[in-house]
Amino acid sequence: MQSNQNDILDTVCATNLTCKQKTMLLANIAERLFDPRQLLGYSDEEWQFIQDQMLCDLNEGYAIYRPRYILPDYRVYLEKGCQFLDLPMPTSLDELLDGLLIIYSHVPSVTTFPVYIGRLDQLFEPFLTTDEETDYQKIKRFLNHVDKAIPDSFCHANIGPEETRAGRLILRAVVELQNPTPNMTIRYDKTKTSRQFAELAAQACLAVSKPSFANEPYYASELGEDYGIASCYNALPEAGGAYCLSRLRLGTIARRCQNVSEMRDHLLPKVAKAALNTLDKRHRFLVEKSHFFETDFLVKEGFIKRTNFTSMLGIVGLADAVNHFLKQEGLNQTFGQSERGEEIAASLLNVLQVCVESHQGIYVERTGNKYLLHAQVGASLHEEDKHNAPAHRIRVGEEPSLLAHLKQSAPYHRYFPSGTGDLFAFDQTYQDHPDAIVDIIDGAFALGYRYITTYRKDTDLIRVTGYLVKKSEVEKYRRGEAVLQDTTWYGDGTDTCAHVFDRQLRDEQNVNAK
């Protein structure tokens, strides 16, 4: 969306933003002052799809000067140090943690903060000593520093799949701190991850909504083992990342159509092609005009490589598109509990998958010159977002039972190699039964899940979609107060649009999805 001078003044005069948040927003406004038809070569039709809210570029900006998501290979620091920052190779845990914090402050992204801070347990493990309690206090202070210096829970850490001393200390610290940042994922493989470590992670996830569980064998089979989970739940090449993310509002597109066939055979392919074309044009500017990959120290010293980047085409509002057509066909049914609804949903995603796979992307060699489909978590950028539920998720309030929900949603995960996920809220009784949660996760992965999150509904720190917020902080923001975490704004907007704080409480006992 193109910005104007009023956006600048509104930001400057806002009472519920910190000075740093205003600086970040003003920078984004500056990127969007340009007309992309003139700067990037968008066609009038492509721009019209954006104006009509069918295609959303998530306000990334048009004068693009860095990739949206960067996933450095932080092992480079362990092996070589960092010449640009005058950091020698670390020789102790203190030096490692101090150096990582310094490097993080120089890793850009669309949020201005790093969205990936590495596989922390693997980075920490070689530097642990025999004094576990002292090491723990250092790791805890490090994680607390991340939360306060990177106040954006799109910042993401990975652990696993193997159990390590460092991994256990990290889980202990995140439960004690109860901080939104960093977001966290355990790369889970039941053949590599000990049951005890998996249950420890499940207990932490219930208590503080992290770590989520990623299906390690599934992701590794498609992206190779050198990938990372960044931002919300985005699976991207490590030492690379994603240039851009645009999304299709399927609910909005559906409301422009008279029937399913019009959307499936005509409008959806047209809007998808426009989205893919705009990604091409954005890549050309970023790679050929901004000079990021020629000048940044992360590239020069091998933390990232231009050839490891790709881009994502996301979707929101599958449920809304399906519900629209079910109503058109005179069926009193909703997505998630309708056989006809599943047929419609699959037909739309099959068409979209063909569109993406038949398009030759620009500067995306790492993913076979193809862009990656992504189940986008949603946002609150326009009134239309109220009519587009996150990704392929069932609308809150329309969920079936847990087992039926797992079986319904699992088939959609295959469409989204760059990430998708489902969330399930449990009550306090599960806190003492992490074995039951791990059984549910094992069952979901056996059905074809890529990613799953559980959390306790009664906690303050909850997962909104792919990121975490404190409900108490959202209430402060709603009262017009400034808050530390900028993701609190998004949590407020997504809850307003999709009522995510009110997800169905899962109290089914002894569920086995296998």
C-alpha cells in the first residue's frame, strides 16, 4: 500500500508508540512513498489487484534495500569470528553470548530486528562448562537481553532435534523468564529426539507457548538439513532466507466471484500470476539496484549467500472463501465440518500450486527457481483482513473436536513447504501430562503435519498465530499506552479480526491421531 505525508504525521503524533517504534514505522513509510508502477514496473492490472485488496504485499515497501527475512549461519562466527565487527572467534561461553548479541544488532529484516538467531543449543553446547548453574544464569541473562533489546517476537530461535545440556538449560530459562521473545521451535524427530526431552519441550510449550514442534524429517526432506524456522514458522534456507512475502486474500477474491469455477478457473490464476510477477520485479530491484548483496558484511564474510534466498507467496482466508461458496450453493455448513467444503478448498489450492510451480522465479536458484507457498498467519492492515482468517485455519468458534480437527487440517500442510501450522489450547490438567501432548504431536506428524503448537489457555503469554504476545500487554495497548513489544500491535489486530484469544479449549483426553 502506497503511503503519504499524513501517514508520517500520524506516526509522529501517536501516543501509543515508543520512539524506537516510531523510527521503524517512519522508515517503512518512506519505502512506500514511491509508486511501484514507476519504480518497479508494476502493471496497472497488478497495482489494481493490490488496490482491490485481493493481493496484499504486507506493506513491505517498494524501495527495497534488504531482504524480508535473513537467516545467517552463525556457525561462521564460531569458526572465523567476524572481521567487520572486530570480533575474534569465541573461546568461552561469555565471549560467545556477547558476540552473538553484537551480531544480532546488525542483522536486518523487514521489522528492522533479526528474525532468526540460530540453533541456540548447538551454538551453546561446545562452550558449556562443568558448572551448570553458572552456565544457566548466563544463558538466562542472554535470553532476557534478547527479549529487551529485540522487542519483536518474530525473532526466532531453534533447538533440537538431539537432546543437549544446552537445550535443557534453554527450556528451563524460557519457562522461568516467560518472555515473548525469542519465539522458539524444537526441530522434532522421534528417532533422534529423546522422549524425555520432547516431554520437557511440551511442558514448556504449555506453560509459555514455546517451543512449537516442527516435523524435522518432513522439512529436511524438502529443504535439506541446512534450513531454519524463522519469524512465525517460516521454513527457509539457512545462510539465506526470503526476499519477500506477498499474500492472496482468498476470502476477498471469492466475494468477487459468482461461483467456485469462476474463482478456480479465472480470477484466482490471474491474481496469483500478478503476485508472482510482482515478486519477480521486487527481486530485480533488491538484487540489481539496492546493492545489498554487494555491500553487506553478512554476505562478504559468508554468513549468508545470495543464492540461498527465495520468496514466499502466502494465502489467508481459505475458510472464508469456502464458506462464501457453501452459502452460494445453499449449504448450511462451514469449512472444517463440510465434505463439500473440503472439495472446494482442495480445488483452489491445487490450482494455486500449479500456478506457483509453473512460474520461473527470478534469483531463487536454491528452491529450483520456484517460489514457495506459505500459510500466512494474517495481519490487520485493512478492513478486508476481518474477512480473511489466518492461512487455511478453521475460523475460531467453528472448530470440530480435536481428533476431527487434526484429520481435517493435516492434508493442507503438504501445500506449504515454507511453513504452516495449527494451534491448540489446552487446560491446566495437561501441564502434568506432557506425555499426552507428545502423543498428540506424534499422531499429528503421522497424519502429515509440518508444525504444531500447544499452549495453556489460562496463561498470560500466548501464541497469537505464529508469534507470541502477553494478553496483559495487549490490554495496555488497547488502553492507548505504549508497550515494549511491537508484535503486541499485531496481536491486538489479529485478535480483533480472528478472535484468536478465544480458541476452543481442548479437553479431550487420551487422543491418539495415529
